[in-house]
Amino acid sequence: MPYRTPEDPPKAQVNLSIPELMAVAATRGMIGAGLGLLVADYVAPEKRRAVGWTLLAIGALSTLPIAATLIHRARTAPLLH
């Protein structure tokens, strides 16, 4: 374990299952794909905006329950010493 100074806040370890990790990665991918389409020039602008905003919204909205679960786990996990 790395050396901690007294100013460092204690840290908790949160374990993720494979499906949870895949869900986190998928939401990040949707957000990235949505942003990529919003700035891309190879798709017709109206289609690009529609698909881009849809992917961005799905990715962002599906992140909320995952983030809430991970934050709850981190707050209730035992602290590492």
C-alpha cells in the first residue's frame, strides 16, 4: 500500500462484478459515441444530431443509477488502513 500523509482522506475499496463493470463501460461508450457523432462530418447533419443526442442521453441517464450504486457502496465499504 502506498504511503499516505495525514492530509490524505481514507479510501474505501469497492468491488465490481463483471456485469457491473460492463455496464459502466457501455455507458461510457454510448456517451463517447454520441459525442463523436455530434462532432462528425460524415453523416447528414440532421441524422447525426438525432443519433448523437440520443446516444448521449441514453449514456448519461443510464449512468445515474450505476453511479448512485457505486457511491453508496463506497460510503458503506470498510476503510482501508
